[in-house]
Amino acid sequence: MNKKCVQEEYAQKSICYGCGPLNKNGLQIKSYRSDKGLDLWYDPKAEHQAFPGVVNGGIIGTIFDCHGNWTAAISIFDSQILRRFPSTVTANFSVNLLRPTPFGETLYFTGETQTLSKNKAEVEMNLYAGKLHCASGKGLFVAVKDGHPAFHRW
């Protein structure tokens, strides 16, 4: 892919376990803009298995958390004329594990904003392994202001 992922565009110094480019021990997801929000493709490592052949649900949750957060941040940023990219945090999120997610193939995640206000976005996330819909999730993500520990930590 020749496009730059949003993490490399807006958060080159992030150490987040799920999405931080500087966290060499983390997942280092790469989310890309799409017509409906953000997409990402991820190849889990052997240590991401819950048991042989199945991806751990916590890894899926971590990716939903970060990918949903990025979907919200991009939606808030694109909907307003902002001088700085917003710092968003997770207010809540849920994951529905619909079936075991097979290990050994590239996973495809989507993130799409469902509702948007000035500082908040509700996002729907989905995970596919090939044609299998393996998980879904929803989250509420909030832009924080100066004084919050996450403010411009990306």
C-alpha cells in the first residue's frame, strides 16, 4: 500500500501497545482511510493465539479499541476545522466474539462512525477472516482537552 496509515501521519511518537509506531513490542496496527471510515489488515503473531489455531479475544479487543479510537479521531478532525489533530480516548467499548477467529490468515477490520458530535463519536467495528464475520463491536470515543493525561500524547 502506498498510502500512509493514520498512525504514521498523526502519531509518529505514540507508544500505545495497540497502535503506537514506537512500541516495538506492541501490535503496531496500521489503519487506512476508506470511503466509510477506516480499514486495517492485520496478521496476528503466534503468541496472539488463545489456543492453537485461534486468535485470542483480548488481542481482538485491543485492536477494536485502538482502531475504533482512530476512526473517531479522524471523524472529529474531518468534521471540523481544527488546527491540531484531536486527542481522543475510549469512554467505553464492547466486543461480540461471534465465532472463533482463525489464526494463520490476514484479518480485516473496519471502523465506521455511526454518530458524531463536536467532541464525541460512536463507532461500529467489525472483524473478518476471509468471508467469516468473526467479531463486532461498538465504542464511544471522546476528544479530551488540555489537562487530561492523554492530551496530545500521540
